[in-house]
Amino acid sequence: MPPVREEPRYPDTDDNNHPASREEPKTPTIIDNPNSNPMADHGGKDILSSDVEIKGSIKFQKELLIDGKVEGDINSDGILTVGENAEIRGEIKTKSITVYGKVHGNITVSERCELKSKCVLQGDLKAARLTIEEGATFIGKSEVTTGAYSAKAAPARPEVVRPSEPIKAAFGARV
């Protein structure tokens, strides 16, 4: 049988198990641009994974993917993606949204809303453009707005425009 070599009990001790004297390692500091904030402009999509649960309101700037549970309002001028595992209970106001999961609350978007095939939306929806895939569940009412103003701002009756000259009858009829 080969001999067993004794190792110190703790890696920071010497052969007699006394604290070893050692210098603290210096942490290198790398500064590319001293005026930049490395967390401010990462350019990627922020993600709340499926094991995250939030109670409270959420505000974000660029893009956010939520795959967890949120109970509260979401406000942004950015792009929101509701993942397959997501369950959101609250009002959503954003620039654009794609829904794969479940939303229980009203959605208002200034640009585009996509409801994917396995999603569930229980609430009212207001968007400039709306895409609903086959298989999506939507319980509520939708309002598709046009351009910079909403459909509610449109007049109740269409305007009647009368030209200054009389219109000649069609099909050669005499006036």
C-alpha cells in the first residue's frame, strides 16, 4: 500500500495548520472609457426568467422579455415580449408587444401587438397594428387605432364633401 501524504487541513494554512501569511491579490481594473457606465448601454434584451415573481410596477427603456410572473402594471416606450411561461396580471402600456404567454389585463400599445398561437389574453386591447395567430385565445374587445390619433377622436358621422360643380350622371343619362 502506498504511503498517504498529509495535506494541510485548510488551504490557507501552513504544514502546522497555522494561518499562512500571504499577500492579498490585487484586482486588475480595466477602464476603457472613464465616462461610460458599463451597465447603462448593454444594447441587449433584458430578461426576467421563468423563476422570477414580481409584485409591483415595472418600467424599462429598450427591450424586455418576461417569462416569469408579474402582478402589477408595466409601462414603457420600448418593446415587450411576454414569454411562454409568463403570467402577467395588470395593465400594460408600451410601444410594441408580442405575447406568447398569459396576460390578464388591458394592453395599450402605440405601434404593434402580436398575439401568438398559444397565448391567452383576457382584457381589452388598443393598438395601431394587431396580429392574431390561429390558436390564440383573446377574451375582450379590441380597438385598432390609425396613425397619431385614436379611433375615438374620429367624428361620429363621415363628412360630406360636395364639389363646387355639379356631377354629371353616369351611363350617359341626361341631366
